[in-house]
Amino acid sequence: MDKVSFRKKQIDLVSDFMKSDKAQKEINNLYFQLFNNLDFQNSSSIGITLSMNDEIPTFPIINQCWEMGKEVYIPKTFSDYSMTFVKYTQDTELEDNYYGTSEPKNYQTDVMNPPDLLITPGLAYSSDKNRLGKGFGCFDRYLAKYPTKTLALALSIQCYQDTPWPVYVLDKKIDDIIISSVDQNADIQ
């Protein structure tokens, strides 16, 4: 299946799953695993996106980072699909970009490329650590330029044993994927 078709199918699957009772249990389990992850605990700067609808909410993660004294950085994207990470605080002024996500309005100062740990968003992940993003290629381009430790949070509906979408040479693998373990019988699809 081509990436565009698989991406559309996966968006619908995740959207439906997020309306289920199981979704919040899995999300809470992911938070628990993340907050106990040594890479997360040992990183002083965390790169993370501001979540949108049908995504794992990132604000609880951001709040936990602040409570732990970590610096939080969020992406600022540009029309050439490049991006930079800008320090995020409760006072950061945000604006919506052309992708529909919130980004820092001012991005010329307090930049860190790369943060110690980058929590990468995605629609699907495979057991060999391939990631399917939303199709803009910003994270793949960023990781090609600024290699750093990457971590993904995956709901059960986002995990696949094999990679059912095409993987291209520019696609960057994730270093580690935390998979929800709420259902002991759940496994990678």
C-alpha cells in the first residue's frame, strides 16, 4: 500500500480509537512508561510537539518536564519543510502555522538544535523502528541535519510487526518506541 493511502487509513483508525474507552488507559500507561524511562529522566532538554486532536496529549508530558526542571523545546517549521526547536514556557506566545499546529511566534532566540531527547510524533510505527509521519518530512529532514536521541509513544493501534508502508532512504528510524502495555494480550499487529 502506498504511503498516502496507508496514512489516510491510519488517521481514521487512530481517530476512531481515540473515541474509545481504551484510549485514555493506554495514554496513561504511555505517560507512566515515559516518566520512568531512563533516557527521559536523564535528558535536561526535551523536544516535543504541541498535540492536536486525535494525538496523544503532550501537555501532561510538558508539565511533567517543567516539574522535573527540564527545558522544553517545541518545533517552529518553515515553508521549505525545515524546522528549529524553540524554548517553550508558559509565557511563550503561539501562532498557528500552515499545517494547523501551534508554534512559537518568536523563534529567533532561545533555540536548541538538537534537544537532548526528541519525542517524535507519528501515525504508525513498526517493530524495526520505522515511523510514518504526517507526510511533510520535517522531522526526517531535521534528524538528517541534527541527529539526536529519538523516542516515540505508540498506542496499540499504531504498532505493526512489519512495515506496511513504503520506507524511503530519507525516512529516519526512531531509536526507541514506548508501546502501551495496558492489554497484556495486545501485541504489534
